[in-house]
Amino acid sequence: MLKRETTMSTYLGSGVAIPHGVYENKEHILQTGISVLQLPQGVEWDEGGESVYLVIGIAASSDEHVGVLASLAEAVEDENILSEMIHTTDPEVILKYLSREPEA
């Protein structure tokens, strides 16, 4: 993940970053995993001065993460959902939005 950040920022926009590894390290991933870090006060993500409030780290051994990325894209597009994810104190709220099926 750190190597990826040196080549390009994983800041997605709207206060969200999605750090992930590089393709060359894919064989080191034993199983797909996602980690969510909620930062209600925000942190500066990179030298661009952007604040990040939600960090979703992804390690994928195959394309299993694609559904999560699609759900995340929909959540980020909706300001109300994104605000709810950033400010909730209930982890189930975040899980609900990241695991739902994307709308067609």
C-alpha cells in the first residue's frame, strides 16, 4: 500500500481514500480483506492538502473487491450517505453501504 502511495495518491475525493497494493505484490495476499478507518476530525492525506475522513484499505487476491468499489462509488456520489458513513457511531451503517448491491 505504501508503494502505491509513492506512485499515485489513493485519495478518491469527497474525503475518502482507498489505499491498496500494487499488482506485483498480489501473490502475497492470502485472502481478500477490507479495512475501514473512520476519522471524524479528518487527516491530511497527501501533499495536496486534502482531508480524508474515511479510509477504506483493500487487499484483494482476485476481483472480489470490485463489488465493494462499486458500492463505495455510489455511496460517495450521494452526499447524505457519505456524511452518514463519516459521522456514524454504528459500524453496521458503514457495512450496510459497502456491502449492498450497486444499482443498475
